[in-house]
Amino acid sequence: MISGRNMTIVTHFFLLGFQVNEQFRIFLFCLFLVVYWGTICGNLLIITLVSTSKILHTPMYYFISQLSISDILLSTDIVLNLLHVLLNNGATITFIGCMTQYYFFCASEAFECLLLAVMSYDRYVAICNPLRYTSIMTRTCCMNFALISWCFSFLITLISSITTGMLKFCGPNTIDHFFCDINPLLDLACSDTFTVHFEITFLSSPIVIIPTIMITVSYVKIMLAILRIPSSTGRQKAFSTCSSHLIVESIFYWKLFGVYAVPTQEQTLIIIEILSLLYTVFTPFINPIIYSLRNENISKALKKFKNIDIFTE
């Protein structure tokens, strides 16, 4: 920290992480290291299969590969520093480093919100309007959806990050969390945070509220369309095409609202940290498993990929 005549300017923060005994910290370090390794390998495998296998050259798998890119970004942004925090029982992070971590965290989360809405629309068209699916969800349309989601996420997050970075932090500088999240940062600010709170509330509409409404409406219409299918086999087949998306979306939004909708009181801090762990560390690890589990096309692509790998050797 830099001391002035009337105030102290914070130049770094100290992340407390998990204040537990050394043995448990070592266990958590090994667990998160394995999870991070699995996250990178699983998501890279999904990206590789989608880009190389012709049977996966469809809008659904293209969006899944984009989700994998987002999961790698989120996991790398959070977990690598988390491992450092665990190894040292807390760690110092510079002000710029903290704002950078917060920026990429928010960008990846915002992108996932938008992408899940796009994926729900894709399933809606596929089930409720199958005859026009190929003409609506063209390659160009899918690429535009993904590009707009990426650009919008990084742009709107940049606005929030700049506003947060302009706040005055004059001590204390200890963050009772394992990464630089918005609520712990605002708790440490010694200047008025009304603008930031208003901005976050205003920006949450296009990032969270509108996609949530879009997902809900899409799946209500999908369920109604599935119930109108006369055969049980047809209903089961139609539901299986969107069940993975529904599971991922439910997990993501349940944890998102659980962290940011509950009051940040002392008794809820441990719950918030656990939920934060779930959606920053474990969700990127679980997503590839959910999408590949019992997915015939991915299984076929994986077998072909293995055969190609063996043949080249």
C-alpha cells in the first residue's frame, strides 16, 4: 500500500482463501489440481472432436465447443491462482491482477449466460420447427451468435470492471475469498459504491434476466411440443436431445442465483464460498462429462479419433 498525507491507497490485496489446517489444504490443492487437469483435458477433447469429426459439425456441437472454450478460460482464470493461494495459505495479488481476474471471470460467466440462451433457442427450433431447422440455424448464423455473445460479454464486462477499478480502496486490503469477486471488493471500497451497484443491476438485465426468460420460454414450448408427440419412443428421443442442455443450464443458474441472490451475511459466507467453488472450479470439469455421457455421436467421434491416432502411430 502507498501512504499519502490523508489516505492510504491500496496497491495489492491479500486473498485469505480457506483458513483450514495444513493437511486439509494439501488435500484441497491435490483435488483442485486434478480437477483443473481434467477440465483442460476434457474440454480440449470436446473442442478437438467437434473441429475434426464431420458427424459433430452441427450447431448443437458447435455451441458445446464454444462452451468448452469458456470453461477453459474460467478455470484457468480462477484455479491457477487458487492453487497458489492454497499452497501459501493465502496470497497477495496486485490491484491490476485482481481487476484482471475479475474481468475475465465476469466475461466468461456472461458469455455462458448468453450461450446457454442461444443453445436453448437451438433446441427449440430443432424440436418445435424441425423442417426449417437447417435453414434457420445455418453455419453463418451460428458463428454470428457465438461472435456476438463473445463481443457483448467482453464489452459489457469491461464497463463494469472499469467502474469497479475506479473505486477508492484505502484499507483494509484483505479479501475473505479465494478470488477477486465483486461483493468482497465492494465491501473493501472506501468510496461510494452506489454507481457500481446500479450499473451491475442495470447490466444484469441483458446478461442474466433476458437469457433466463428466453431459456424458460424455450423449454416450456419444448416440453409442450414433446408431450404432443404420440409415441413414447418419439418423446424419449426428443427429450434426450435437450436433456444435457437442461441439466447444465439448471446447475449453472441455480449456483449463480445462489451466490448473488442471497444476502452476504456472516453466516452465509461459507455457503457462498462453497457455491463459488462449484461454479468456478467444478462446473467447467462436469460440463464435458454431462455432454459426452450417453451421447452416441461423441462416442462415435471419439472411437474414430482413437483409430486415427493409432493409425498415425
